[in-house]
Amino acid sequence: MKTSAGILLFFAAAACSPSVPSQPTWVDNVRPILAATCIRCHSPPYIAGVPVSFRLDKYDNDVAPDLAIDDDDEPEPVDGARVLAQTIADSVSAERMPPRFPLTGRQIDVLTAWAQVDAPQGARENDNPPTMSVVGDIQASPGVAGLSYVIEDPDGDIVTGLILADPGGGADPIRATNELFVGRDWVNFDLPTGDYDLSAELDDGTETVSVDLGQVQVP
């Protein structure tokens, strides 16, 4: 009887497991998997010696400050997850990645299916953009600024972001931080002496929005 009951429980659990969508999308199916298992290494600030020429927290390709991967000091192109869809599927299917905490069979099937249907981004209905607010005052000391922040998303999406510092006068904004993530935290960033307008670019998987954060004078 115990054996029969165990078999019944096994099949009941199998029947309750969610099926793999026929048209998985980045927003609904893929980004949550990568956020839980892959982007801790494969996004700025990169860790564990992973390649810096691609990132798995972004759907589209990106451009990053000089990554010291060649002899010039120019910004570098960085591949996003969309163009790596088949590479991702091959790596997880062969169990080469992730090196720890292997994916479930369903997660592997979702990533494989996504590559097979040409890696659609998808979109959310009634999507609400993420927000970012500064908690307290922006701090500054010689060559350094810092602030406490909260990033939220009404839809519960995974959100990443970065802070830009605009010195004005027609100069290009400085990418002041590596990635920020949803929630509350404190961040310090190096800036040359000057006055800056700070803003954040936030990505919830469907769009990137800009949020004004205020001004800072760095002595």
C-alpha cells in the first residue's frame, strides 16, 4: 500500500508540474530563469573570471565603457541574451552551465524552446514602468559620491539599472555605476570634481526608462 501510494503521489506531482510554453518569451519565461541562476556572474560587475563581452541580464546588445579587452580605450560592444539564445540552450543542455546548482529539466526545456522560436522578447499587458528614488541626501566627498536608493516595480518584474552623471556643457554623461538591482541598497561611485545631474536608466525586461535622481557637487 505504501508503495502504491508513493507511485500515485509521484504521478500527481508530475501532472501538476507546469508545461513548457510553445512560444516562451524573454519577459515571461527566460529572464526569470537567468536572473535566478546566471546573471550573478554574467552581468556587471562580472565575477568568477567570466567573459566580459556578453551579459545575460539584458535582452538586446549593449555598449560598455572600455573593458580592456583590446589595445584602445574606446567603449566596447557587449552581446545581449537575444543573440546568445542558441549558445545558452546548448550550454545548459550539455550541463556546462551553470557550473553550480544545475537547472531543472523544465528550465532547460524552456531555454531550448526559446532559442528554437528565435528568442522573442514578448511584452506585458498593462505594464507599469519601474521607479527609483533616492533615500535621504546624496553624499559627496573628494572624487566620490554616494546615495541610498530604492528600486521598485509595480508588476514585480526583475529590474536592473545604472546611474549616469551628466557634467553638462555638451559632454557625454559618465556611466557612474555598474548594475543596480531591484530593492534597497547604498552605492558609491567615483566622479571627477564637478557638478553633475544624476539620472538612472532602469530596465524591467520590456523597456528602459530614465529617472531623474537630483544633483551632486563633487569636491
